[in-house]
Amino acid sequence: TSIAILDALNAFEGKVIEVHISNVHQREAFRHHSYVSLRADGVIAGLGTQGYHAALEAIMAAAK
């Protein structure tokens, strides 16, 4: 990810959940670092597309 994305996320005041379809820690080493993680309130990895559903559920629960 780019530092520009991190800058944009830092300007955003809402919750941020980073989602990876695959488990990035089982992949190449260069995928193990994420600038988004520096701002994210949570990270979901390896759940396939269900990770997006889990992220939305987490954000909605935090908003209550």
C-alpha cells in the first residue's frame, strides 16, 4: 500500500478495518507490511470475501 492511502486514512475520523481476502502472512514477505495497518482499528485476513462482511459487522457494532 502507499503512504498516500495512509495520509487519506489519517484524515478520516471513522473506524477503519483493513481486509485481506487471503492470509497475507502465508504469502511473500513483502506482503507482510501494510501502511494501512498503522491506522486501522482492526485487521481481518484469510476469510475470503466473508472478511468484508465481518468488517461491516464490526463497524456497525462499534457504531451502536
